[in-house]
Amino acid sequence: MPRTTTIALVGVHGYGTVHLDNLRRLGDRVRLVAAADPRPPAPGTLPEHTRVFPDLPTLLAATDDVDVVIVATPLHTHLELARTVVDRGIDLYLEKPPVLTLADLRVLEAAAARSSARVQVGFQSLGSRALRAFADDRFDLGPVRAIGAVGLWARDRAYWERSRWAGRRELDGVAVVDGVTTNPLAHATATALAIAGTTAVADITQVTADLYRANAIEGDDTSLLRVSTTRGIRVTAGLTLCADEQVDPYVEVHGRRRSARFFYTEDIVEVDGRSERFERDDLLENLLDHRDEGVALLSPLSASGAFVAVIDAVGRTAPHEIDPAFVTARGEGPARRLIVDGIEDAVVRAVDAEATFAELHLPWARRTARDVVLTLPGDGSPMAELVDGAGTARSSSPRPYLHPLRTPGGVTVTDHHPADHDWHLGVSVALQDVDGTNFWGGRTYTPGEDYIWRDDHGRIEIAGVERIADGAVLDLRWIGPDGSVVVRERREMRLIHRDERAAVIELSFELSPATDRTVMLGGPGSNGRVGGGYGGLAWRLPACVDIDVRTPSARGEAAVHGTVAPWLAWSAAFAGPTDHSPAAPPTAEATIALAPADDVSAADPWFVRVAGYPGIGAALAWDRAVAASPSAPVRRAYRLLVADGRLTDAEVGALLA
């Protein structure tokens, strides 16, 4: 029969009450001999035999029969209290997070090693038996590709005013770092890291912390964490305390065959429409079993290094204040809570794309200066700007693109980073399959698996710019996920016509292998997706209405998509030149058009989307891949027309001729 273990509890209020309930559940297996708290417990809260002290040192000085100390105190007090316990050789149950910096973790680990004290960290979700099921691949997910954590909670003003340290980054010269990432939704990140098999500091190669605050606090209440691991699994956590409605947080595990969703507070796993509830091992009980029977600890201090590395990065990153224009207040007084507009969609979208809020260019996110490589002049505002795209999310295949592109009257006819497809970037050159590398962005079409996230995204970088009359010649490098150059591109852009109503840009590109080996240029169409032959020159348009898409011989999306014609035109009502926000009502009519500038380009079909999103393109690999060899590079050339008003077919043809 297990022996009775004597317990001391430090912190009897707050989460300490949960430990009191658990100690009562464990019955005769434990005996709460002492408690410490500067604020005495209410009468009847503790067993009659429990001695109460104002602090831990006083407790330990007066009590010599403590086997295990439970520390359930504010996170900035953990290190000092934990060291005091383990220096005495007493086993410790330490609430999460154990410490706030990697330096503090090393100090605590060294102290525990010297005294041989055992330390269990209170990440309760790590006691779920669902974690073992994931490790054994019971759900037939296949090799894990990526893991995302989504936390959408709501907290009111009373939550942030509950104590002096709530929401603080520092208090009385001591680091506190209280916020959504370190406290209420810390379990989301810790659980995701555990499922990824990422527990040690050495298991992490990079941490990106994109932190924000809508409330009047120092810490973060809305954040995105992205962790790259040595196993090649990326862990992304989108967390907020500014949701409209609170929902159960979950961890999504993406395997090669399928995905599963783990609601870690309920120990429920959903996969393929089925759900299964798992039992959970209590971490204090597990510590007792470890002491009595030698069973392995489920959440030892040694397994918290990866999480502390993440929190260390959080502590070194200042949260960015969210513009109140994007925040809505609900309730009054202590019940008043702030909601970041559209945060639910933003969190899910960011986690899905493994992107920061800044990389998704959300209107309230950090703004970074755009690196404008080339400007085509216009009256007042530039007619077009070529940006390098370096701030694009990795999963959206960073690349240079034209945006904004405007008509002579100032109507913007490009969009970038739209909510439906973050990887749609103005006017750009992109392909989804270049010898297995995705230079388009987003999910990769995979025969037999449809569109799936793969760690196959490349990027296109500008190696050189040569200015010429009315334009420039650019040398670009198409770089694969491993950092090697796959393709070299030479691109030329020139403004060849401009009047008060219309302008025409000539754009050509030539793709050559970076080595002496032939490279295959393809995409969904060449990989078997019928009608999905996009890739090559792509043009994403902004929201518009009254759309008339046409060629000289066909009208409408269904009739034009996939056809070959001398030109493709799109007339519509767009947002006016003085207001380019997505919410602006369409006020100005404009026409844009594409035309091949040589016979080879004229053989490629047109790609058209109207119903799903507004976009057009010239499909380089419509239904078969195209070979680019050192002796035979692939070249395409087009004319791009932008005009105010609805041009007639004759006007379109004349301007593009």
C-alpha cells in the first residue's frame, strides 16, 4: 500500500484552491501538514492539523517532515521559491511556467541536480493519455508535418485588475512577463511542443514571437508564436484573450495522411468526423507514483526547456499596441472586455498558414517598411511599385510583385495578401511545382491527396536591378527550401504607352536552370488537377463588382477559362482612387487586360477566376510541365493594360496591338 506523503502548499488562493481540492481527492495518500501564503486562508479552508505560515522560509524552518512542496504562486516568484525547496532536497511540484528565462532554467536545473530533488511542472494537459496515442500514431496520421495551436478566450477588465502583477512585464524590478502566452493559454503551446516531440532547448532552432495588446496592459493579450524544430516540424500557436466568444482551445496535428484536432482541456481527439475521449493522469499523483514506485514523470523539469525557450523569446519581445480603431468594447465596469475585430478568423488563418499576423499584413498588425525596388512614374501617385516581397510569410512563397498597380486616374487594380489566399501577390511570376518546390505559396496540390500543406516552399529574391529607359531589367534567384538556387530568372519591365486614360506595361521573363540539369516547371494542372493550370504570370485583383471578363470571342468565367485568345480583358467597378480599403464601396470603373507579346506566349491558355476570387493569369503549365534546360530556357512576354472606364473590345485590341 502506498505510504502517506506529507505535503506543503505555497499559495492557497487562486489556483491553489484547485490543489486543495485535489489533495482532498487523494485522501489518505497525502497529508497537508503546512501551507504558506502572505494572505491567510479563510477559516475552514484547510484541514485542522495544517499549520499556516506567512512565507516559505518560515514554513521550512518550522517544519521538518515535508516530502513534497507544491508551489502555486505568481509566475515571477517561481525561481526563488523553487530554489528554496530543491536546495533542501525536497521534491517539488511547480506550477507552469516553471521559470521565465533560459538563464533561470539553468539555475534551477543545477540546484535540483545538486540535491537530487525531483521536479514536476504543472502542465496538466501533459498528463492526458491522448499524447501517448499521438506518439503511437493511433489515429493513422502518418509522419507529422506541422502542428498548430488555437486559443480563443475572452477576459474582462476584472481579470487584468485581479492583482498587482496581472498583465505586467515587470514589477518592482523583477520580470513578470504575464500575458496570454505565458499564463492562461500557455498549455496550448506546451501541449503542441510535447506532441511534436520538442521538449529540450536543443530541439528548437528558431522562435518567432509576434506579440500584441489591445488592453491597457504591459504584456500581450493577442499573440502568434512560431517555433521551428530540429525534427523539421513547425509549431505555430495563435492565442488571444480578446475573442468575441470563448471556445475550447485545441491543438491541430497535421500528418501526411490526415489531421487530428485535440481539445486538450477536455482530452478529446477529433479525426475524420469521429471523436474519442481519453483519460488523464493527475500530475501530482504521478509525482507520488514516481517517488513510491519509480514510474516516469510525465512533466519533469527536464522536459520544459523548449517551452521556456519560447517564453524567453516572449520576454525579449515588446508587445505592439493594437490601434483602437480595430477594437470593440463590450460590457461596462469590471465586466468590460475588448474584442479585436475579426480575431477569430485572423488566428485560424495565421496558424493554418504558419504565418505571423505581421506577415499576413493584417490591418492592426506591425507595419514594416515596404522595400520598393522599382517605381513606374504616374501623375501624383506612382503608377506601379515593384516590392521585393521579403516580408511575406514563408508559407506564401516570398517573391517580388507589382502592387499597387494603378490606372492613370488612380484606381488600384491589384491586391496583395487577401484573406482568402494570402499568397496572392499583385502581379507576380510564380509556379507551384518547380522540380518539387512550391514557388506559388499555400497548400501544394498533391496527386491522390488534393491540396495539403507541405514543407516545400521556396522564395524568389532579387539579385540585381539594372535601370533602363521607362523600366528595369532584374536578375532573380529562385531559392529552394534548402537554400540552394533552383532557377535563375531575367525579367524586364517597361512602360511602353501612357496617356490620360490608359497605360501599357510590357513584362517578359526568362527562366533558366541554376545548374546544368534540366528543370521541370509545373503546377496543379500538370499534376492532374483538371482546370487548375495556374502558374506563370498571375494577377490578383481587388474586390470589384459588375465584372465583365472576356476575350475577342468569349465572355464570362466559364467560357474564357482555359481558352487561347489574342487578349483577355476584365472591366469592373473598383474602389475609387481616394479610398483603397477593402470596405470601400466600388465607385470607379476600370479595365485591365493581358495580351501575349510573342508567338510562344500566345499558345498558353488563360486562367480566370471570378466566382471564388477576382484573378487572372497566363498558364505556363496548363496541363503538362514545361522543361527549362541550359540550352533552352523558358521565355514568356506579355503586355499589361490598365485603363480608366470600360473600354470597348476595339479599344482593348488597339491599345495592346
